[in-house]
Amino acid sequence: MKLTLSPIAGLPGASETTASVAGDVLTVDGIAYDLSSVPEGGEATPEGDDHPFVGTIIRTDGEISAAIRWTYGDDADPHQPRDPAHWVLTVTDGEVLAPVVRAESHLLAAPEEQPA
């Protein structure tokens, strides 16, 4: 599955989006979206606002392509990459590992945890 993430800074204390792929099923924040009904060469447009999708979902050469909103958490750097290619992932099965850049202050160990 080819995913394009549309990154959004979450409100303070908000959880970061989580997602996984299993075949044609995309699970986002615990809700499974079965995309198996999107036909080869076809497309689907989600209705309403109660879903994570941005735009049309398509299937080309057997692969689903979809864009989803991705809320990143408090530990993320407020200046995320602007290059759209940075946010395009191919996930065949398993967890979606978003390329969110983490704030440097969150990457440093506390002084008592640093090796001597």
C-alpha cells in the first residue's frame, strides 16, 4: 500500500496518529478501513468527515494508493520537512512508521542517563 501522509501538528497532549497495514486493510487510530472493494484501475472517494483520508483512494497495478492525515505529537520538531516526497511510504504489511522528525530536546537523554 502506498501512503502519502499529510502531517498536522497535534494540540498539546494529543496522541500521535498510529496506523498499520494488513493486505488491503488500513487501520488508523484503531479503526480498520477495508479498501479491498477499490477495483483495479478504479478509485473511491470517502464520504463525510469521519475518516483519515485526504482525497481519492486509487488502485493501480494491484496497489492501493491513499493519502491520510497524520497528527504528530508533542515530541515532534515543529518544523517538519516540506518536501512531499518525504511523506510518501510503501507499506506491505505491519506498522506504518511515519518519518516525523523528532525535536532534538526529546532525543537527548537526561544528564543522569548519559554514560560517563
